Amino acid sequence: MEVHSTLGPGLLESVYEEALAHEFSLRGIEYVRQKEISLRYKGKDVGKHRIDYLVRGEVIVELKAVEVIHKIYEAQLLTYLRALNKRVGLLINFNVTRLKEGIKRLIN
């Protein structure tokens, strides 16, 4: 909320990612940024992907700065949750007037 209220909507996702990392650090919140994950298919490693944040080793946070949150973004986050065997993820779209309208919590 602090990042959005200070910067407002309309910027690039990378700007919000950098600001959120700084805010996490200022608040002493443990996080890993751009964590690489392995994607497997029937026991075979088939590729790598990066998630925006893994917070406190438990919550995956994916950032967007888009006009509309499409269902594919939710599906992507659910895939990440399964790949890392995590239960909770947050999809946060900074391109909204009120950030409350841009946060979607997903459970695996």
C-alpha cells in the first residue's frame, strides 16, 4: 500500500518491483527477489522461470502494472504455487486508482 500511495499508478512494473524491495528492506521483511524456479514435467526438468518475490519463505508475490488482470495471470501464479509447493500467493496490479482493487489472493 505504501509503494502505491507514494508512487501512484501508471509506472512500469520494474519501478514498483524496485520500490517494493526497498520497502520490504526498510520494514525488515524477509524476501527473495526474482527467485528462479524449476518447472518439471513427469519427473523431468523442462525449464526455469522466475517469480517476482518469495516473502518469508511462504508467500509468492507476483506484480503487474496492466490495464486488466486476465485469468492467465492467476493461472500463472497458481502454477508457481504448485511448482514451489506453497499455499498462498498475491497477485498485485499497481495500475489501479486504489490498490485495494488491484490485489488478488490465491490459495493452492
